[in-house]
Amino acid sequence: MESLIEEYKIKNKELENKYLIFLIKNEKYAFSIKNIKEIIRKPNINHVPNLPDYYLGMSKLRDDIVPIISLRKRLKYPSLEEENKALIETLKLREQDHINWLNELEKSIKEDREFQLQRDPRLCNFGRWYYSFKTDSYTLKAHLDKFELPHNQIHSIANLALDTKKNKGVQDALDIIEATRSTTLKSMIALFNELYKILETHTNERTIVFYSIRNNKQIGFIVDRIDRIIEIPKENIESPELDNQFSEYLHGIGKLNDNFYLIFNEDKLF
């Protein structure tokens, strides 16, 4: 066994300072690539009872049965599925906000009272989320870009309808609102429904499969996304501080240029 370990060390010396950067909750972390066997899409997983929740189960990779761990759950974060489900529920409220917004504009004109809801598309609850949300997913970003025009158009209707009421009368103003409801709002609701489908099905999750020669076993860790491989000189890696929330799982903290990376020790994660 010792000779195998020595041979393994020599073979992997050239990989000593190379690290795989991956993302969890839009934060970048690292694994040494020395013990990485492969990176695959999230595999089919068979649930195994009576294990911690971060053990998702077992997966058959060719002739091997490999335990699969959710790194999110191991770090006490919600799973990506749970996070996206919560986001969908929030976005459904924002969808309803715009239905209610147009209804309230209509009522205020009919009842001849002041319209007090937000007219600036950047300051409504959806707008605040929309203009602050960041994603590395091209699919998600491309779809979200489609919201800007109809969303801005809906909010611009308030001034147009109120001016029309003043200059042409209530019915003309109501006609503008009804036209907006049947076109622009309908289009925006369709965008929301497509967004929910994307959040439910689209994922860049990958499974990093390690082989530990000391334990003679493989294990897979599911991460949100793979970023790249970088080289961090040994002198740029410091011991983790004890008060770091992940210190028990860390090999060290690496610095490259102005970026810091928490480097996990995979053996400490299972």
C-alpha cells in the first residue's frame, strides 16, 4: 500500500499547485485537482435511508457504486432545488403584483381617486429584484432580458392613462388599460410562466468525483457550477482561521491576484 501511495505522489507532483474552482451560491471555492477522477453531470441517484441529509444516495458510475454528497447541504445551505422553488414562489407574488397594479389603476380611474402605486419600474418589488439579480447562466439571463420592455411598458401606462382621462375622458383611459391587460400584461405573464420552467429544469450542476487511494473509494460532490482550473503557489496558501465557518473542512485559503479561495479538503467532507 505504501509503495502505491509513493507512486501516486510522484505521478501527481505536477498537479500539486493546480486547483479546480467551482461555485456554490455564486461564491467561488476550490478543490485540489490531484485526487479528482472526473467531472460529470448530476447522475441518477438512488436514495439510501438513515443517512445525513447531505448524503443524497448512491449512484452507479460504470462498474462502481459511488456515494453522492450535496456540497450545498454539507455546508448547511439549502439545495439548489429548494432555493429555486423559493425563488419561484417569490416571483409568483411579483407576477400577481402587476396584475393587481393594473387592476388598481383601473379602479382609481373609475372611482376618480389618486393612483398611489409605484410608477418607476426600477422601484417596484420586481424591479428591485430584477435589476440586482445576477446569474452566470446564459439561458436564464437571455430569458430575463425579455422582461425589460413589457415591464417598463406596463409602468408607463399609469401616466398615459391618467393623462388620457384628463384630456379625453374615463372611457378612453379604460380602453388603454384593457388593451395593456390583453397584450403587454399577457405577454409578461407568459414570460413568468416560461421563467418558472427554466428555474425548475435548467441547471449547470456538476458532480466532481474523487478517488482516495488511502480509503480506496470514490465519492462524488455536487456543486452548482464549474468555473476553471488555476495554479496557486504553495506560498500563497494560508492556514484557515479557526473562526471561519468552514474551517473544519478546509485545507487552506489560497490567494491569487486579488482573489481569495477557500480550498476544501475532500476527505474532511465525508
